[in-house]
Amino acid sequence: MPPEDSFFQQVNLNFDRAAQFTDYPPGLLEQVKICNSVCHMTFPLERDDGEIEVIHAWRAEHSHHKQPTKGGVRYSTLVNEDEVIALAALMTYKCTIVDVPFGGAKGGVQIDTKNYSTAELERITRRYTYELIQKNFIGPGIDVPAPDYGTGEREMAWIADTYKSFTPDKLEGLACVTGKPMELGGIQGRTAATGRGVYFGIREACGFSEDMKVLGLTPGLEGKSVVIQGFGNVGYHSAKFLEEGGAVIVGLADMTGAIYNPKGLGVEEVFEHRTEKDSLLDFPGATNLPSLTDILEQECDILIPAALENQITGENASRIKAKIIAEAANGPTTPEGDEILRAKGVWVIPDVYLNAGGVTISYFEWLKNLSHVRFGQLERRFEENRDRNLLKAMEDVSGQQFSKTERDRLAHGATEEDLVEAALEETMVTAYDEIRRESKALGEAADLRTAAMVLAIHKIAGSYIQLGIFP
Ligand code: NAD
């Protein structure tokens, strides 16, 4: 059943719910939630067979309270203006919640990538970038796209290359887009970042014994059963890190099918099976579920929607058995669904926080492109040599020798990947603790989503007040 409200209205319902916990004047709240700029572009694509097709595309910059704005580009037939604006708004709140200094933006091209050749996708992406340049909707200090549903490193490389070819003398041009391949100024760990952030967020949430007790769960990830809807970038990496962290992945679904095995599935084995068979179905030992949506209603401790929006609704929320819903996708739960989950006492870790890993690492990529220095490049050898000298001094004093393994472990300068992973962990853990504290401070009525939105409103409204625009 389609939700009654548009996606942006749904985001605003969450905003309004949180705004009740603040006392800002209505005009200021309106300024925080309104979308500042949106651009609808149409352009012709010459298909490989010579036919001309008109392509519809959008870019929305939801909030200019911080610049540049930042957000992914989505390729899907479901893309429309409302969706792009809603996703841009979620980006604003997300960046604010994890203290990444960007306003929110989002882009989309209304195509099904399966229907286009690689050459056609390249033409679409380069023309879309050209349109963004013409309309001043892209640039290192203006608006910085990134991958989202249906796009990846390849598209980001095309965007960077097109931008550079139109602005050849711009020293910081590569910072116009993030999620690029390493060879083109990308950063270690970006591809896995959102899934890794999802893992850190769930691990932190499961670490509070008093919260787990309320849910009838033991603290920690070990042995927790997890079902994941979506086995793309975010779904796969979330599954991988959670499994490594001790959780048991019991259900997985993508567009090719849904499978369930209460004893556990084995993430890499499922990945290989799908690569070989082009389908998740018929994985050894697992049951094929009759329909894709059945995945949401399976027995598990943690359900992770990691596909698209509007999956948990007023229609199916009452049948969900999970005790924790960890929103890796953007907007997977409608407000009607959310209300039912709240009434059932389900703990929802909200999208505006949980999938912020991608934008956090994108921020580091942007900084790296602006500074033209790889993280760790300046200090890594220095740190390693200093540690080795220290160990040598300890050996001289004690008369005992460290083994080679011990020496390599203790004398280790941080690589870019080490630094980025540690910074992501710090960001996700700190933000979760802040949201949890706020929800406790607000009392019974405030779930984690409301608490996260209250924090976002305070920070954005605060920046307008600092500017002297509002009293
Ligand atoms: P993706 O294209 O890599 O993967 C999407 C997956 O969802 C695919 O496996 C697809 O088959 C599956 N899927 C689609 N519809 C489905 C359905 N009805 N039932 C079951 N599976 C279905 O996309 P992604 O990058 O992993 O993004 C997934 C979600 O995470 C989106 O909501 C996106 O906005 C959000 N997100 C992504 C990132 C990122 O870094 N990629 C960052 C933040 C948020």
C-alpha cells in the first residue's frame, strides 16, 4: 500500500515531531526545514542505435547554512523531485548529527541502469555533470556529489573528469565529487564506509546493557541474529562487518530473491553464490521466501533495511518481529510504520544517524583533495621510526629482545586506512552517545529518531541565530 504522504512530507513529519521539543520561532523552524534550491534538468541522450531519448534529472540543495552542500546521485526509475528533495533534507540532518560541516544535497537521474550500455551511461553522466556546471550546482565549495543507489566509483570518475575538463586551472577540482577511485583522488575505505559505519552504530547501540535488558536481549553483538534487506554496497558491507563482529546473518534479500536460514548464511558464500548464479535463491541450506517483502517479517533480533525508502509501513510494521531496526537505507520507515514500531517498543536506530559513514569518509576525501596530501603521508614513517627507537631503548635497558612480530605490531605508523577507520569509529560512537543522551534527557516520548532530529534542529537553528538573522 503506498504511503499517504510524499517522502519529503514524511521527513517533515519527523522534523515537526522533533520541533515540538524546541521553542524556536515558527519562521526559524520553517527556514531550517525548507529546501533552499532545486533544479530539474532535461537533456537529450543519443542512444547507441541513433534514437534520441529525453532524460530527466534533478539536483536539490536543501540547506545552505553550511557550504558546500553534499549528497549522493541516484540512478533509478523511481527518482523524482520530491524524492531528491527529501533525500537532500535527510543529508542536511545527517551531516549535522555527525558534525560533518556540509549542508545537505541530493541528485538523481530517472533511468534504469540495466537498460543502458556503459557508453550510454557515460554520456548521461557527463551531460548531467555539464548541466550541473552550467547551473552552478557543482564545485568543491558549492555542491559535492557522491555515489548512491545505482551509481558508484565509475560514475564519480566520469563526473570528476568532466568537471576538470571544464575547469582545467582549478587546483582543487578533484574535490568537486567524492567516492572516486583511488587513482583519481579517492580515499581508502570509502566503498565500505557506510556499511562499516552501520556496524559501528549497531555495535555501540547493543553495548548498553540497560537498553538491551528492556528489549530482552543480552548486551553485545555476539550471537545476535540479523536480517538484511538489500545486498548492494551498504547491505553487503554491513553484513560482512556484523558477521566479523560476532552477529549471525540469518536472512538476506535483493532484487533477485529472499533467503532465510536461522542457523546463519555465511556472507562471503552468499556473495559468491549470487555472482555465480545471478540470484540469491537456492543458496544451500537456506529457504527461498515466497516474496521479497517477506524478508522484513522474519524472526531475528536486528532487521536492517538497506535497499530503498518506504519499506516498513503502516501495513506491515505490526508483523515485524525484530527488536531492533537499524536503518541503513534512507527513509525505509514511513511515519505510520514508525508509530506502530514505537508502540511495540521496537528500538529504531535512525537513518539520519546510522548511514552517515559514507558522508563522513567523503568529508575526509574532500579534505584530502583540497590539501593534496594523503592522510598519514607526512607522519607515518616518522612515527614508525620513533616507535622503533623507543623499543630499541627498552631492549637496551631491559636486556631482552622483542620478537619481530611484537616489534611490527608496536612500531606501526598509521596508514590512511587506519586513520580513516579510527576517525569513522570515533564519529559514529560519539554521535550515538550524544543521541542516546538527548533521548534520555527528553524523556519517554523521545525515541532515537526524534532525539537525533532535535540535536540537528538545535545545531542548524543555532547557526542562523549566530548569523543574527533570527533573534
Ligand atoms: P546499491 O544499488 O548498491 O544496492 C541496493 C540493493 O537493494 C541491491 O542489492 C538491490 O537488489 C536491493 N533492492 C532494491 N529493491 C529491493 C527490494 N524491493 N527488496 C529487496 N532488495 C532490494 O545501493 P546502496 O548504495 O547499497 O544504497 C542502499 C540504500 O542505502 C539507499 O537507500 C541509499 O540511499 C542508502 N545509502 C547509501 C550510501 C552509500 O554510501 N552507498 C550512503 C548512505 C545511504
